[in-house]
Amino acid sequence: MDAMWARITQGGRLVIPAAVRRSMKITDGDVVMLQMEGKVLKVVPLRDRLDAVQSVCSQVLTGGGVVAEFLEERRQEASKELD
């Protein structure tokens, strides 16, 4: 999407243009996270952040990734110690 201009209004309010809201699937009442990266302000819908966190948690809880490998190694070491 090309750059767009917006004006800060009274009280520091910023209106996100409708085209941007549509492309980000932001609707009335949605919660967004404002994140500063240097002098750049990022607007991220909360649901996008939650989706990312749920994805990571899902991998951990279903036995994917480094955590599962570590736990499996510990189980093998523990079984050797019991023998």
C-alpha cells in the first residue's frame, strides 16, 4: 500500500484512513498495539499479536521445537541413571 497522509487532531487523535483499516481488517472497537521503532510508529492489531503468541505456544505444547528435544534428552539421561 502506498504512503498516505493523516492529520493529528485535537487531543492527539489520529484517524487511520478507511483503506488502511480495511487492509488491516481493523473494525470499530478493535484493540491495537502501538509500538515505537526509533521514530517510526507501528500499529498492530492485538489479534495479530495473539495469533503469533498462540502459534509459538502451540508448537511448545504439541512437542515441537527445541524444548521437546531438550525434554527428550533429559528423559533418556534419566532412564540411563535408573538402570
